[in-house]
Amino acid sequence: MNLVYTCCAGMDVHKASVYVCLMKVRGTEVVPEVRTFGTTTRALLELLDWLMSEGCVRAAMESTGVYWKPVFNILEGALNVVLINAQHCRGLPGRKTDVKDCEWIAELHLHGLLRASFVPAPEIRELRDLVRARTTLIADRSRQVNRVQKVLEGANIKLGNVAADVLGVSGRAMIERLIAGETDAKALAELARGRMRSKRAQLREALEGKVKPHHRLLLQTHLSVLDGVNAALETLTTEIEERMRPFAAIRDRLDAVTGVGLEAATVLISEMGVHLSAFPTPGHAASWAGLCPGHHESAGKRQSGRTRHGNRWLKTVFTQVGWAASRANGTYLQAHFRRICRRRGVKKAALAAGHSAFVRCVAMIQEGSDYRELGAAYFDERAKTRVTQKLVDRLTQMGYTVTLQPLAAA
């Protein structure tokens, strides 16, 4: 037997129960013992006491939804807990029970065949929860704004045709007056502020509608929800900024990367932390995040190269970074975007640019370095001879005789 450990545990975690298999090596024999525990704090403390009393200091479990978190929280400080990808420990077909699952995990862990998933430090996990909650609330706010716009359209109010932001200062004042029962379009248009006052004639026409009592109730409801979401966002943002203070210097350096703003840098730090020793290279981190092409090859033929699921929070924000970089004139990432775009399309080009920005950010964190802009001419300078010959051949095919003469140095 090629055993790595002499005692370890495998756990199959569910919402209300945990099946635990303790495997101990006695001579040439492996003795398994299976027990079932609840998932309340008291039950998990009993689990911890049992493992400690048996001399077990290593345990492995699947990352099942969010149900692994209570177990991990209790065992983390006392045991060496390995969180594993469920796809890495699939059992044989026809042998699927909770007991056999925990036995199979324990057996794989006993032989050292499980690879631990990346789990950041507790303070980073707390920051991650806050940032993810804020991201979700921002999406909720957008949905509420769309609901307000939908109600206005149903009431024949075409405010969105005139105002870019329906819930700006002017738009909010007009909607609140509509809720209060005002129907005079001229009086509503006079509530315009700033540059909106030059559009009062258009507003008078757009604000003539048929607002009924149920429209007013819906608008009041959506505005109340929106105010609550805005208040929650303000609270979360204050707490996030307080927790980001120790990482302020790193975030400011990441902000210098083309397309990467403070929000994207905050998401990166909250998802991965600043101690990235778990990733040998930035490429490994990009693979974990799902920002690099996948591998699917069989019989010497390469099949689909679509990206894996990875970390959807990082994948989403760095795809946005790729789109932002595509509009940054005179930069390396814009040149990279355009280079990929010609062959693969804009969506894959945006993801490729986001991947390059992510790799650069991880390298900066690992090396403690600053961002160095390579410039838009980087790819041409890297293969200057090949690019020159390609352009000469193109002109020759068009019927021209080309003579190359380098420019004199300025």
C-alpha cells in the first residue's frame, strides 16, 4: 500500500447532516469507521472532539454549495482541512450512497490523491462576502430602476426619451410629484434642474400621460425599495473601504493597469487576497479564475477551447475590464484586443484583454512591482521583420514596386 497518511477523515457534507469516515492504518490493514453528525454548531463540535480523540488531524470534504462553510469554520483552526472539487473525487457508477461517498473521499485522501482547493484567509473571506453582497445589490438597484421605467411607460410617461437618467435629480422630483397626484405636464416640466431646463418643451410633451392610482402605488413601492437598496449600498461601501485600508497600497498600484479601476481591484483582492503562494504562476491563477482557454483534445484533434466556469465574480469583472481596455487609445491592451478581434470576434477579444490584465495584476501582487505600459506598437516591434515583409508583399500584389528606406533618427 502506498499510503501518505496513517489516519485521516473523509466527509460527505449535506444541509442537515455530515457523513464522516475515519480511516486508520493498523499494520497492513486499513480500518474504516463511519459516523453521522448534524450540522449545528453543537453537533460539529462533537465531530471535532471525536476526530481529535482518535488522533486525526487531517480531513477532506467536498465543496458542496455553501454547506461546507459551517463545517470548515469549526474544523479550520484545529485540523488540516482540505476542501476539494467534487469533480475530482467522483465514485464509480452504481456505488453512490452517502456512506460510500465519505469512504471514497477518505480513501483518496489517505493515499494523497486529493488536491486542495484554494481557500483564502478568514479576513479575506469576510471581505469577499461583503463585496459580493454589494455587487448583488448594485444589480438589484439596476432592476429597480428598470421597473420604475416600465411603470412610467405603462402610464404613457415618456420621461426616458428625454432624460438619460430617469432617476436623476430632475427625474426623481418629477416622479415624486406624479406620485403626489400632479397631472399638469407644464408644472412637472418646471421641476427640471441644470441642463435639463433647456429641454422643458420636450419634457412637457413627454410628461403628458395617463397616470392611474395603481401606477402611483407601484412607483411609490419601487422608489421605497430603491431607497432601501441605496442605504444598504452606502453601509456596505463604508465597511468595505474600512476593511480595504491594509491593502490600499496594492489597490492603488492595480488601479494603474489599463481598464482596471478601484472597483475591479477591490474585487480581485476580495476574491484572492494578497498572499498568492497557492498559485505557482499568474497563469495558474487565471486558470483558477476561468479566464483562460480550456483544453479539450482527443485523438490529436483539438475540440472546443471554451473557458471553464471558474470564479464567476472575477470572470465578470475582468471581462468588463477587457471592454474598458478596448477603448483606451495607445495602450498595449487595446492593441491586444484589436489583434484578437480581427480573428476571433469582439467577445473573445474582450475576454482575452481581460485575461492579460488579470495576469498582469496577479504578477504585480506576487512580485510587488508596478505596472509598465508596453504601448500600442508592442506587437509590431516584437515581430518587426515579419510585419514589414507582410506589408511589402501586400503592396507588391497590388502592382507596386516597394523600396524600403529607414527614417533618419531625429
